[in-house]
Amino acid sequence: MSDEVLGCIVRAGRAYFLYEPGFYAGSVTFSVSINQRMLASGELEVEPNLLKLTQAQYIKMISDISIFTKDIFRLSKATVPASTSFSSKRNIIVTLELLKANFDKLYASILRIKKQPLKSLKSNIVTSDIFSASNLSERSIDDALGRGKFRPATIRERLAAPALTAALNGQWLSEIRENRPYETGNVYENSAILGFLRWLSTALARISVELSSGRIDISEHTREVWSTRVRNWKIRVAELLRLTLFDNVSAVAALRSTSAFRLHPDYSAAYTAMSRIRAGFGDLAAYSPKFGIDQTPRLYELWCYLGLLNAALDRFPSAAAALTDTLRSINGRQQIVSVVLDMMGQGLRLSDNITLSYQPRFTKSPRSDGARTHLIDCVPDIVITKNKSTGECVELAILDPKYRIGISLLDGIRDLHAYRDAIVDSAGRRLTTAAVVLAPQSGNDSGAIPTDQPSVWLCQPPTDKAQFSSLFQAVLDVLADSSKLPELTA
């Protein structure tokens, strides 16, 4: 998803490259290069167990955030191709124009790749007669003797190899097994190109049907021109699929960036053309977003906050109307970013006595609502506060998203214990009524939030509006159960 140069450690004449996948789960392609020349490559499969979510969930989480607000992507530089269809004149013409601009580049780059394709060196075990063996070693001789593959030597064999038959006490090896190296073009880059060409062949067939059906509102001349082009593209794709480059190569549907796709000029040109064509078709299923893996926990926090914000605005429609009016009155991007950040940190007032905040800071000095800490500074991720009519905070609920599961969740629960004890009012009374870790694993199945201890609540991509609505309602129920204020009203 994002290329990383690994550090090298040399011990006892061997080089070790350390790779820590972190929260990533899926396929990892690696290569060894010297002076930008790739000497070897391979592929690892990182299992999605315990500390990790799957790659599909990761992509869906980013896609959900883009649905919540497009500004998240502009600020964080993450990109996910938008979905398109052939239901309108504009969409199909835009798709065909994008295909026209990149098809010749793709075609030419694959023909260049055919001349010098990437290959990997592998070996397999073959059984052969000793005279036809290409690599007769002590190991292969010991293996044959251990398997009982010997017999008395003939006169011809004694004359041909007197030293060997003497060493074997007049015996002869009837067969031996040896490792024979061979080159194969069945590497990921070639498999990805083959998979893309098969996908493109299917997509062109679908476009051809749409053009000939008459359902697309375009002129006959335009229809005839594009139909001819599509037919020619289909012929050229079929021609590429018959290349010897793809002999004994298995197709891979996923298209992702690798070192070869970035450093090798011909493979880089092919990858760029394939990415643009696929993005034009809106094929999100086999396309990975460009985003640093190390930003995943931060993304998960934003995803949970935006999900709760949606649920809160549904629960308090008057707050949604007020927020809409505020955003409409803003002129300029700088100002809207400033207002949104202030709203997240200082809190969005949902009603007369409920406020939703994102990463508010609590220090030894009292805030405007009177909340403070005994000694340390606290910055919980999401806080829902309950206030008196004077604005004084009387209790609060802390929600702390943690993009982890299993044993590593204990660290998040320890943070919640610190928050519960540290945040107090002016009289030193603890304000935290509920503390919940939001994580991609099931923890609290009762649908209620306990007030005597921290708990875990399932929040797992893709977005299910009901999961955030039930979570927000559970928090309101905890705050409303207090005898300090009357029942909450929207």
C-alpha cells in the first residue's frame, strides 16, 4: 500500500531485513534491489488475526469516512476512486475517453514487457537416471541409498564409472532425485497484468452491449465511432492475452503498487495506465487506497467520532439545523476548517444540557464548565458531557476508540481507568459516569453501559448506522438515569 525501505542488520555474514506489519493484514510484496536494479522478489501473507483488521475492512473504513465528509480526504491526502456507472451519456463517454487516453500506453508497455519480463528463479525435485543427472551430489546419492534405489552394476556401468561403482561396493544407483532450477514468469506483476486484461475484456464486452442496446442517449454517429473503437480494443486485448508472456501465469484480480510497478519503467507505465483505466470504471473492489498504514488508529478515531456525530444529529434535529446554518454562513475554506476544529475540540452543543466533544483537553486548571484533573493532563478521544443550565458539568461519558483487539486492548482499558479517576469537578468529585472502549471486537453484548467499570463496545467497519445509534442511546440512558437532572429531552 505504501512502499517502505527496510533497515538491514548483518550478523555472521547474513543480512536480515526487519519488517513490522503493524495493523496491516493482507499480501505484502518485497524485493531486494541494488542501485535500483531488482535482484529478487517475493510475497508474504499477513494473517488478519488478533491485533489486525482485514484489508477489506480497512478500505471500507476509509470509504465510510469519505461519505461522512469530503474534507477528510482533502486534508489527509487519501484517495478512493469514486463509483461510476454506464447509466448516463456523460458517464460512459467519460469512461471511454479515459480508456482511449490510456489504452495505447498500456498496449505498448505490455509489448515492451514481453521482450524482457520479470522472472523468478525456482527449483523442483525431479527423478532421473544417473547418466542424465545434471547435479550429482553427495546428498542425492545418500537419498537414493536410503530409499533402496540401487542394484548390482552392469559391465557397461563399471567401465563408465569405475570410481563410483567401487565406492558403492559394485552397486549402481537405479535412480536419483535432484533439485533442478528453472525460471518462471509467474510473478505477481505478470499475474496482475493478466488479471487486469481479463477484467478489461469483460468490461469492454459489457460496454459493447450497452452501446448496441440503444439505451445510451447519444447520436448514431458517436455510437458508431465508439462501437468501432471498442471492437478494436477487444481485438487488441485478445491479442495481448495470447502472448507467451502469460504462459503458465495465474491471473490475480487485485491491483496494488509494488517496487517493480514503481521502479521498472515498463511495468511502471503499465501500472499507471491500468490504475487510470480501472479508476475510470469505478472498480473499487480491487483497488487499494493510498494511505499510510501508521495513520490507521487516527482514522479509526475519526470514523467513530463521525459515526457518533451522525447519530447525535439524528437524535437532536435542532442541533443539526443550527450546525447547517452555521456552516452556510461561513465564507472560505480556511474559516470552515477553523470552525470545524473548534467545534470538535470545544464541543457541539446538542441540547441545553448535552455536549459532544472530540479530544477535549482536561488540565489542572478548571475549564469553562468547571471540569479539571487532580494532577495529569487528559485528552480522551470522545466525550459526551451533561451540564446544568449554568453550563457547569455534572457528569460525563468517555468513549475511547482503539483500533486493536485481544490482549492489546488492555492498554486502552488502563487509559480509561486513568481518565475515570483523574477528571473531577471543582469540589474534587469524580465526573465520569461511563467509560467505554470502542473496538472492532465484541465486548458488551447486553446493549447497556455499566457505570461501575470500563466496558468494550463493538464498532467495526463497514458503517452500520444502527451500531452508532444504539451506542449513543446507551450513553444517553446512562446520563439520564442520574438523579441530578430531569429526563433528557431532544
